[in-house]
Amino acid sequence: MCLHELSLVDDTMEAIGSPKKYQRLRKWIIRIIIGYFVYMFCQFAVRVYLEFMFDKNINFVFICKMYLISYGEFIHVSSALIWGTILGLVYV
């Protein structure tokens, strides 16, 4: 939703001839989101693998519980990365 609004602002800024700073910001945010999703998946896969090495009885419910335990950390870090990028580009 925020990226859509940012896109509308970018279109307006482009129409009046200002630089493409918002497009650069949008690209950085998309890269951060994709990169952190890959990182989250790798970390989660490692956690499940390590748990599988110690306990061979892993089922779908157990994996869902592990994901719910990790979810808060993943979302907070992702939000912090995005806001850090926005603030870094706004205050430069």
C-alpha cells in the first residue's frame, strides 16, 4: 500500500520534472524485501534441519509452530530495514 502511494507521488514528481529519487527508493525497498525473504527462508530451513537432526519425528504442525515462533523476529527486522532505508534516503 505504501509503495503504491509512493508510486503516485513519484508520478506526480516526475510530471513536474523533479529527480527520480523516489524510484530509487522504491527499487531499494523491493530489493530489501526480496533479499530478506531469501534470508528468512534460509534461516528457517536451517532451524528445521537442525531440529530434524536431533528429533526425527517432525510433522507439519511442528514446522508451523517453529515458523510462528520465528515470525515476530523476521517481521520486525524486515520493518526496521525498510524504515532505515526510507529514513536514510529522506535525510540525506
